[in-house]
Amino acid sequence: MSEMAMSFAALAGFVVGALAVLFYRNQIEAPSRAETPAENDSALLPQGVASVLAVLPSSAVVLDANDRVLRASSAARAFGLVKGDRLMAAEILALARQVRRDGEIRETEIDVAGHKFGQEITNFAVRVAPLGSHGQVLVLAEDQTERRRVEAVRRDFVANVSHELKTPVGALSLLAETVQDAADDPEAVTRFAGRMQHEAARLTYLVQDLITLSRIQGAEAIPTPGQVPIDEAVHDAIDYCNTRAGAKDITLVSGGTEGLRIWGDEELLVTALRNLIDNAIAYSPEHTRVVISSRPAGDSVEISVSDQGIGIPEEALERIFERFFRADPARSRATGGTGLGLAIVKHVAAAHAGEVSVWSKEGSGSTFTLRLPAFGGTAVAVPPSIPLEAAQ
């Protein structure tokens, strides 16, 4: 049983026990009521039951002997489990009837059509227990849809990381054996040593990107934000990518409004821009240009990276910011891409309370735009001659 399931079972057990105590105390204090069932079943609920149900984070429902809803938490109604005085989930209703017949506590998991926040399917962990001596039943349903989604993402991430690490590590092992066998052939040693350097660099990039992504993927606020000059961040990112661009005779050009600043982390911004520029270089043909420009946009600053590359298929645009997703896997692997660059960009934007968007057309190139909050609440260009501190 998973830790979450154990926690839910413990919570459900506590609630059932608490309500049982309330029933017992209610019957001791009012024996005449226990001896003769009241005409109104809701009167059989002890004082405090409604209060207990109101504070539960999970969906809670109390059914009478005729399957009529006596009490239901707001969560149960919000998820569509209860309408009026009816329990809408047939599976839970069938389980409640079994519990009423034999008095045994039962647990299950069900999927129901979503009624909350646009969900299509909601997955519930359900626990049903008898309540009192008049055929009443308590139903607790814990929404675990998000937990299931997170677990699926985590499994995919671990599987992808394992696969991506195996490729360069396996290549290095094979190349090392080949070099050993070709020890008497200097030309072969030189050639295979170059391949080993390439695979080692690829492994290094992957590990660095994994470390960066793990540090920022929580979308938590930047711990020590400060004012970040856009011009300096763009310059540092271009300087980092110049060697790779030069190998393909791609010109990196910066432009737009100078002197803009954001409130954030300069290292993270340089990392995001470096990944966008690297991505543009990887998917651009030789002898083209990549343009990095910035402009004010009200209370934000927009930084765009445009290329003249192959573009992105329309069906891939919604997924390109996913970890390890590649619009063109063959090209990405050939250029040493890790498949994490755009995911890092997305999380850097989120950490700055900003966003990243993309425009692309196959055969016409792509433009990625970072939109980040401006320092001081308004995007104002500061002349280079004025120190940043004096411009506050």
C-alpha cells in the first residue's frame, strides 16, 4: 500500500472512530431516542457530525437506511458525487448497500466523470463504513487524481533519465574498448578519442540540465531576487553560445530596446536564454542568423529569440516544453540535445512569475518569447551611464 493510501486509510479510520464515539455518546445521553427510531432519520445524527464533515478535506457523505443522503460535505457536491439527496456514483452506492448488510468496512478506487475545475475524469480512493444502529453508512472519497498524475510524470521522468544516461555511458564504454583494441593505430585512437570527448560532453550537458531542472522545477519564488540588466544577460548568453554558432557559421545578433531590467535571478535568466539560443542554433541551417531582441511591454519585459530554422510542426507546439520531448528526435540527438532545454526555460519563466510562448511555422523558423515582470513594476529603459542603484 502506498504512503498516500496509508495516510488516507488512517484519516478515514480516525473519522469513522470519531463519529462512532459521537453516536455512542449520543445514545448514552438519550436512550429513549435509541429505543424508538425517530420519524426523521436526520434527527438520528448526533450533535457534532455536521461539524466533523465540514472540516474534512475529502468528500464525505452520510446515507440513511434508504440510501438517502442525510449529510454531504461541500466537496462531495462540488465533485458531483451528490445531487440533492441522492448519491450519484452507482459503484459507491452498491458498496454502501453491502456494508449495510454485513457491517464490514470496505475500500475501493473508482473513476467518475469530472464535474470540478474542468476535469474529465476524477479518481477517488473510497472508504465506506457503517455508522450507528439505524442502517446509516458513512462514505469518504479522497480525490487522488493529481497524485496519480504526479506519479505518472515521475515514472516517465525516471524512465527517460535512465534511457538518456544509458546512451552516452554505453557509447563511452564501447569507445574505450575500441581504443584499447586499436592501441597500435594512432589515427584510430585519435578518432575514437574525439568521439569519446563528444559523448562525455553530452553526458555533462545532461547532468547539468538535470541539476538545473531539479533546482527550479518546483516553480517556487526566487529566494534572493534582484534587479537584472537584460543587456548583460543577453550578452553573457550570446558569449556562451558563440562557439557552437561559429561552427555552423550562424550569426548571433542582439537588438531591441537597451537598458531594460527585470526583477529576478540573473544566472537563471542567462540559463534560459542560453537554452533558447542553443535550441535555435541546433535547428537552424548553416549561414543563417539568430536574433535576440528585447522590448518593453507595460509592466513586463519581452525577450525574443528568433531563428530561420526548420520550424516546429503544429501538432508538436503544445508539447515542446515537456521534459525530454523532441519535435525532431534524430536531429536533436545528432546535435547533442538533452531534451530538457525548453523545460528549463518554462520553469525559469514560472520562477519569475512570467511565461514563455512560441510562434513557429514549418520552413519559416521559430520565435520564442520570454515575458517577465519588469523591475519597479514598469518597463523603463535606463541609460547605460546611470548606475542601476541610482535608477531605483
